[in-house]
Amino acid sequence: MKLSQRILGIEPSATLAVDAKAKELQSQGKNVISFGTGEPDFVSPPAAFDYARRAMEEGRTHYPPTPGIPALRQEISSYYKRRFDLDVAPEQIVVGCGAKPMIYETLAAIVDAGDEVILLSPTWVSYIEQIRLVDGKVVVVDTEKTNFQPDLSAVEQAITPRTAAILINSPSNPTGVMYDAETLRSLGVLAVKHDLWFIWDEIYEQLVYGENRHWHPLQLMPELAERLVTINGVSKSYAMTGWRIGYALGPKEIMSKINAFQSHLTSGATSVAQWAALGAMRESEADKQKMHEAFQARRTLICGLLAAMPLVSFPEPQGAFYVFVNIKNCIGKSYKGQLLKDDIDFCAVLLEAELVAVVPGSAFLAPGYLRFSYAASEEAIREGMTRLRRFLEQIT
Ligand SMILES: Cc1ncc(COP(=O)(O)O)c(C=O)c1O
């Protein structure tokens, strides 16, 4: 039977594919160390369970209001006040089934067929496919040669009369780098000058390390308010990936359209999961802090071990839980007679030889790199890095 061109053009998520492969090998009894997955390995905070349990007991199992339960929208509004001193009315917030669908719904609200959306590469896999799913055109501005920071003149050159939006993610998946205040302001100036939407995905904003500071663009440029849609959620900061709760916030007009779209798509996010997210956001500051400390320690550990290895280099991650490692010195060489033609080959041979799973940079439009997620225990990081070192030492 015929399938649509739209769906035939879609590539499955490479990060989820690596994870599935690692799990398959694990189920065969193989001792795989996976750096593939982009999810915290912690249990969700107790308050999430408490609120979810109570919601079930109280019978909160019917359709929720499509844009989200009022208490959660109010909590998100309060959070943006506390965190960034921003006034965001609950009517400017739509809660959905994860940040991922909120990005999709936002794109659907902005992009007409053939409209262009600018991404900075390396870029997260799902942006590319989602833009295609709304019949938009992906326009990529590469940041590899500028230390993964955008070259603003290159961004401006990429803007055409068909550009509808620029989609920015900081801290970045996959590089872990962040954009500083100056860079954000300059991107904001471009958005205003060329009348573009500014889609701002800050899903990792609470996972920032050391002296680095995460800015919300509206703190720097309040005049962006009419064109800025923010994406956030509880998946990463609260170890709540499976509950599937994310949200978008922006000007009332677009948010009411996003809500209308959502009303036909999912009828809103799972009621019990919304209560769980509320519990986490209200009452798990200490749990969040503990997870943050663990990530910080893991980051120090993995960066220290990687820095001592031959053939590889990487920018120190400032946020999120990824290290993006340059393996170009290995490409074209061999491991025990097996040619490492590119990063995809490298990952396949590494998995086969040492049972270490990582995601090839090609999945993020950055061939020649590997993304390591350090959302793994310190023990797994040590063992995985021992195996990686052994692998690298045998490349000739
Ligand atoms: C940059 C970025 N945005 C959004 C998401 C999606 O988050 P959620 O699990 O809330 O859908 C991810 C998850 O990997 C991500 O890396």
C-alpha cells in the first residue's frame, strides 16, 4: 500500500536506535556499557510518585484541560518568575506529552510548506525530522569551525524571505556547549531585524555546571516576547523521561493555536503524569540538587578520563549531560584490520569489539564525532572509558 512522501522521508531517531541496540545486546546477556541514552538514570523524585498516587486515588483520571491542569500551569508560571524573574501568565503556557511534541506543535503553528527553519549544527536529530514533518525546509548553519558557537554573519546569510524561524538549543544536545549573553542577544537582534520566530529549547537549563550561567533570552531582550516560544519540561531535570511531560510558553495568540492543535492531537497530556510533574516541580528541590551534583561529578570524571586518551579531543561541556568527542584522527585507520571509514563504522566496531554504545556524530549532522551521554553511573563511566582506551590504543 502507498505511504506518504512525508513519512517515507523520515529517519528513525538514531539516538533511540543506539539505545535499542544496546538493550538488545544486554538482553542476550552481554555486558554492554551504554553512553547512548539521553536520559537520567535516577529514579523520579518521591514527590512525583506521591502526587501521581494521590491523583489516582482522587479519581483524576479523566480528560485534563487540553493546555494542562491549572495547578501545573500556575507552577510553571511561578517557576519562570523565581528562576528568571519573568512574568508568564498561565494562559501563555501549554503543557503536552514531553518537550518533543511541544516543538512539533510549535513548528506546526509557524511553518507553512516550503518555509525555512534555521538550525545550528551539530543539532539534535528530532528538529530535523520534525521540520520535515511539517513540510518545512531545514537550513543548517554549521558551527564546527567556530567552537560550536554560531558565526552570526553566517546565520544572517542563511536568512531568506522564506525563513520562518530560528530554532536554538542551549545547553546543547549534542555538544554540551552553551551560548553566552552576547551571542543570544545577537541572535535575538537578527530575529527582530528579519521578523523571525525565535524557538528556544532550554530543556537542559537546570543542568549547568561550574561558573556557566544560563540566560533566558527575555532577560536580555524583553522585546523578543512577541516572537519567542520557549520549550522546557521535566524529563531531564527531574529524571522524569517516562512520564512524558513538557511544555511550551509564548505569546497568547500562538499558544492558543498550539492548544487548538493539541486538542485535536492528544487532548492534552496524561492527567496523572501532570500531577506527578507538579509534585516534582513543587517539592523536589533537594532531589534535583543531588542529581545535579552527581552529574557534575560524572562530568569531571568522564572529561578527565577522555582528556588522557590518545587520538581524541572535545570541548568541555558546560551543561546538559553530553560530551561531544572529535574522532577525526581515527577515521581512515583500522582496528584489528577493520577499516574505520567514518563515525558510523567507528560506533559499530566499538560496540562489537568492546560492547560500548555511543551515538555517531552524523546523527547530529556532525560526522567525525561521537556523542557520549554521561547519564550513567560512575562505575559504568570508568569501565566504559577503560574499554574505549583499549580500543583507541589498538587503532593503527
Ligand atoms: C534538545 C532536546 N530537546 C527536547 C528533548 C525532548 O524532551 P522530552 O523527553 O521532554 O520530550 C530532548 C530529549 O532528548 C532534547 O535533547
